[in-house]
Amino acid sequence: EAGVAQSPRYKIIEKRQSVAFWCNPISGHATLYWYQQILGQGPKLLIQFQNNGVVDDSQLPKDRFSAERLKGVDSTLKIQPAKLEDSAVYLCASSRRDRGKYEQYFGPGTRLTVT
Amino acid sequence: QKEVEQNSGPLSVPEGAIASLNCTYSDRGSQSFFWYRQYSGKSPELIMSIYSNGDKEDGRFTAQLNKASQYVSLLIRDSQPSDSATYLCAPAREGYQKVTFGTGTKLQVIP
């Protein structure tokens, strides 16, 4: 079974530029998550999708971040315009309901550096 | 009070010893508990899940859960240098499984 795929793996941009990240979850996983992980901290949930719908986006800075999940499979996270404090690793994870339980599996992440 | 509290470490243990990693959480609605291992520069990897009070063993790993005390721990027996990583505690609510991660404990296993 293929894991969660993400691209690009690394991205360097200047502040005020825009950037987009792509995620393809594990086949059959209905739930998809985007996390931001700043060095030395645990992952922070930005947005959670259940199929096409948003379950939780309470910590997504909506003035600059947006995300979509078309057709309930792939997802894209966009930042526009980027700020210095957006430098972090952006992790995508997916899960499915199995005997009433969910276990999340992470992709390799995208390391974003904003200069 | 943080939602999930872990000692950031580093926790240093000699090779072959037992490493004990602790975590407390504030959300009494948490029903599922996960431990992730994260090597430097890599993404988190799920190593243990526990859903009911008591102990759960998987190879060299034992997870312990006490919901009344809002406490979960991970024991690593016969620690190996390859266990050196940051361990993230992650409780989750039922329903759509919102997971909250702690900041992690950095474990160093000294050969």
C-alpha cells in the first residue's frame, strides 16, 4: 500500500510570494489533515477534511491560507502572501475509520523557507 | 495549561535500559491515544495506539493509559541507539478524531 505523497519536498520563497503544496492520501482514506510543524514543536492542525467537506479549520489563518480537496482525494494547501513566520514543515496526513478507530499516517512533509 | 504536556528532554538512557516517556493531557473527552516517533528531519511515524485503560504491549514498546489521571506513558525496553528520536504524544477525541500533539520528548540512547 502506497503511503501519503506530498510535493514539493522543499520550497524557498521570498516573503509576500505565494506557494502551494500538494498531497495525495493513502487510497481509501476519507480523512485528510494538513499540519504545520515549526522546529521544536509538535504538529499543529491547520485543516481537516472528511471526504470533500471541512471538519475543522479553526486554526487556519484564513486571511492568507486556503485549502481544498476536490473529489475527496487529492488536496492542495496554498499560502498567499507568505510571511517569515510561515517557515515550517507542512505535513499532510490521512486516516480511515477501521473498527471504529482512526490512525493517522503522515507524508514526508514539505519544508518551506520564507526569506 | 497546555492541552498536552510532555517533558521536552533530552532524556538520556544507556543502551539496553528502559526508557520511560510520560504525557499528561487536559481534555477529558480524549478517547484514543497515539505515540509517534519522529527522527530528525523526518515526518512522524505511528508506533503505538491505545484506547482503554491499562497496558498495551507491542514488541519492545508498552503503552500505559490511565484516563482518571489523564496520563499516558510509553516504555521502551532494551533501548537501542536507533530509538534516539523525538516521541510525540497525541490524544484524540472521538467522532472525527481531532488529534492534538504534544511538543515531544527527545530521547537519546547512549551506546
